[in-house]
Amino acid sequence: MQSQSDKLVVLITKGIESEVSSVAFTIANGGITAGLKVSVFLTSTGIDLVRKGGQRMTHVPPLDPLSSLIETFLARGGTIWACPPCVTARGYTEADMLDGVIIVGASAMHAEIKEGAATLSF
């Protein structure tokens, strides 16, 4: 029998080019509203969502602007992890990322999953 967890990990592989990124952060914020501890792990072009200024390039009405969704997520205690090789491949450093973004490998996500976190992938 699997134990219940209050954790959710959202894996996002799409960036500013896709409306899916706004949907993912809307759902992540909803998870916090539902009382879950939510972490977002960004890979591939998803990294551009947390590059300073990148999140201002996407708005999918009627959803809130992506920049607002990410700001709200972080302010409400959400965690954002960025894949180190994906950050490096784009020539970014920690200084290029929004404040609060943690550059860390998938082991952080795996630890949450091992503790029973539910997962969603976009």
C-alpha cells in the first residue's frame, strides 16, 4: 500500500515558446492552494522560463501572465529547480536566473518522488 504524500513535483520541459508552461505554473499554484508542497523541475527549453526577463515573453489569456504565475509560485513557498546541464548548455549562470531558482540535478526531484510525491509532466 502506497502512503499518501502532501508533495507534488511538476516537470516542465517546454519554455517560452509553449502555452503549456503557463498551464504548468497555473496547476503548480493550484497545488499550493490545495495544501501541497510543490516543486517544479525545469529541463530543456523550460530553463528559459526562469532566465531573467524570459518569463515576460509568454502570456496565454485568460491565464495570468507567466511572470505573475512564477512570482506568485515563489512567493507562496514553491520551489523551482533548474537542470544544471540545461542551464550550462544555454550559456546561463546562476546570475542569469530569477532570484530563488535553485540549479540542482534531478536527484532533488528523485528524493521527493521517493518520499511519495505525485508527479506531473509538461
